[in-house]
Amino acid sequence: MTICRSCSTRCRCSTTTHPRRPLAASVHTSSVPRIPRTFLALGSAMMAFIDPRRGGKNYRGFTLINLRDAMLGSCEGRRILKDRPRVNTNTLNMEKLRSLPDNTFGKAYTRWLEACKINPIQGSRSVHYIDDPELAYVMQRYRETHDLYHALFALKVSAMPELVLKAFEFANLGFPMAALALGASINIKPPQRERLWREFVPWAVKCGSSARCLITVYWEERWEQDMD
């Protein structure tokens, strides 16, 4: 047993590339011509501007490759790519998470869901228009763990908290559409917008750029971890 520096935890991970495994049937891939992909990117950019919570989720580019490489360079990340866990209504044991002690991550997640009056992501939601199955899974992983970031930072799903998280995601994960989504700040009230850019965006960028890449965290193993 060794200490993996990239994970800061004890593990038995090999430094060699993990064996490939077919993507779960619910993650669909398909070949899309170059021109339609351009329209998808433009549409995603527009949606990021209109609704930062929805925009940017069809982006492909080099970001997914970089995130996949970050996962391959991390002990936990390699295990995620090997196991391909899912975080959705089909896999979450909400009753068990609610029974966890106060100040655990799992408990914080259920409280966040209740406070925001939303449900976990539906298990039937899938990724389209990404040819490479492994990159499709990386995108699926981002989608399904996005709300965990909300819970981690106690950020609600209204406009301003979502923009703060987008700034963090841009600095931490590198999604260009996350940065573009900040243009939606023109839709919030001037005092909120001024505070967003003066206080929250610098905080989010500083935290995101200095923190470990969150796509490499095996969240399912951290439900019982203390938030402190």
C-alpha cells in the first residue's frame, strides 16, 4: 500500500493506464458532422449567456481531454474512470445519506437539496454528440457532480450563486462556457453585479485555481467525511 500524492490518501492504484471498459448504456455517443457541431457550440454559448445553470453542457473541445488527463494523473481519478460510478436517482441512497451525522458531506448534500427544493439528477439523462466514450463519461461525470459542488460551497441555485460557481468551475475545470456564462451577470441587479465582480468572482477564481481538480474526487467515497 502506498501514499498517492495526487490523491493525498492511501491507495493501491497503479501508475499505469487503467483498462478500458465500454461506457454504460445510458451514456449515448454519436457522430455529428462538423457544421452541426459548430451550431451546437454556438447554441451552448447562447444558453450559457441566457441561463448559466444550463449553458455550456454540450461543450466538447480540449477541455474534456484535459480533464480526462487530469483524472489519469490522479489515483482517485483513475479509479473513477475504471469504475465509472454514477450520481443520480438510480444510484443514490437518499435515506442513508439523510441518516448520516451532522457536518458530513452526505448530510450537507441532502440538506442542500431540501433547502433548494430540488431532486438529484435523473438517471435517464444522457450525454450526446461526443464520439469518444471515455470523454463522454467525463462529461457525464461533470454533469452529475455539478450539484455536489453547490452543496460543498453551500451555494443555492439562483442566478448569483450559480455565477459564482461558474467562475470556480472555469478556474478549476477549465470550461470556457463557464466563463462565458458570467456574461449573464447583466441580468442581475446592479448592486448584486457589483458585489459579484468585486468580491465573489475573485474569491471563486482564487479557490478554483488553487484547489485540486474536483473532477478527480471520488465523491461516493466521501459521503461520511467531515466537512471540516
